[in-house]
Amino acid sequence: MKNFQSLLNFYNLSYRLIRKDINLNGSPERTLDRFAFEDENGRIFIAEKISHKDFEKKEQIAKLILVLSQIYDMKVTPYLKNSEGDFITKFKHASYAFGYWQIMPYIDGIALERSSYLEDEWRGKVFAKFLQSLHSIDISIVNKLGFRHVFSLKDYVLVIAADVKRYHPYIYHRLVKTLSFLEKSFFANELQLKVSFSHGDFHPLNIIWGEKDMTSVIDWEFCGLKPEIYDLANLVGCIGIENPEYLTGVLMEILLKEIYSAKIYSDHSFETLLDYIIALRFAWLSEWLRKNDEEMIDLELTYMNLLVDNYKNIKRIWNI
């Protein structure tokens, strides 16, 4: 790995070996290549190769993560700066390593037990604490980092629905009830929701877990200014699709109680939580359509209808 060592010279690191035994958390689709490696001091790092088109976005995110770590003391893992003080290194030494690279420390964690982790009551408090920290971020600070555009879920849903109607009419037929439901109130109300900075993809699998707390939150590629309820809606929606019974389980009870007691969100935003969850599932449907995952497409459509059909009962149990 002589060529790779040439890259690491920019970081004053000495390569020892690739750690193929380490399974990395997060989505592999967000980079061209990534792997864990160990240096001569036994420290483990992650190397990520990114495309030229993602350079500006990745640099923006790296700067953000550093701010979250230094100013807000949030549980994130900053990328290393190279010898020139940059987060991204353009490396030209060899065809294998040519391109744009980022290096970050590897953070070890405890794998989620998918069959039982959503029964862990303590995770409800951990989720709420992170969301409170995230909501405290000063928008003027992230504006200076280039985060200025406010995401509209309504516009996104309508684009996805139009594409589904055109290319997948048989799927669109199953969406009609959900779209009709959203048109009655959510589409008109979204513009009234308070905006804050959001992670954009906050769910249990984008967290590196410790014994009784999170160690680091990863995969910030969809972060930005969004309606303040966005991250909570995505989290709750992901919990529910694992098993709808968890929507009214003890973890959810603790999470919502902590959120409400801390007054993290405005009453209006909190009241629209379930509506936003339903609308946000269109983003996940789009993902399954992109991957042509028929099983998940069917599950997503069933889940949307379940939420609409049980809307009043769920809100009654949530007391919102």
C-alpha cells in the first residue's frame, strides 16, 4: 500500500494494514470507496473516497461537524485536517488512489439487536437529548457555512407522486388515499411550521451506540434547514416501520414525553408530527423505487395506509 501511504503523509499518519474485519456503520452509497485502516500506533481510521461533484457538499458538512463538536459539544466525529488545513485531500499519486479523500477516526460501537433494541427504554431519553441539542443550533451559524435553503416536504412529495403516477401507475393507485389525506391539511400547514437545522436522516442505524448512550451520530449528507419536526418525524417513522406496535410502546412514550416536557418544538409543530411522518415516508418510498426493492415498496405502501387508517387512534395515544 505504498500509494496509500503517500496519501497518509498529508495527515502525518503511518499505514500498517487494512482492517477488513471491521464493518463500517452508515450507508456505503455516500462515497465512492471507504475502508478502515490501522496505523503503526494501533489507531484505527476510516478513509473515504468521494466524487468531484460532491466536493463542495462534503467540505461544507466537514466544517459543520467540526462546529457541532467544538461549539455545541455534540456527539459527532470530525474529519481530520490535512497538512494544508483542509478536510479533503486531492491526491494524484496513482490511479488507485487518485481522487478526493477524507480521513476520520474510527469509532467503535455496539451493534443494535434488531429484534429487541426498540424495547430499550433508555434510548427514548437518548434520542430526545440529541434532538434537543440539535434544535439549539443557531441558524445564523449554519447560514455562514452555506446552509440557507429551506427544504419543502410538500414540494418533494408532489414531485415524487407525479413521477410515480407517470412511471408506476399501479403503485400510484395505492398512494391515492395517502395523497388525499395530506392534501386536506398538511400541504397547507407546512409553510406555518417553524424551521430549524436538521440532521436530515436521523434514525437508529445512523447512530454509533455505546452501553447506555450514543457515541457518535453519522451520515449528515441530508442535513440542512427544514421544518423543526423533521428529524423527530423521520426517527418515529423509522421506528414504526420496524414494527408498528412500537409506535405506541414504552420507548415511544418516553421519547415523546421527554420531547414535550423539554418544549423542544412549538405546539403547532408537535401537533403535526403524525402528518409529517406520513408525508416523509414518500422519501423512503422514493429510495425503494430507486433500488427497485419490491418487498420494501409494498411494505412502505402498506405502512402509509396503516398510519392514515389509524391516525386518530395514534394521536389519541400520543396525546397530541
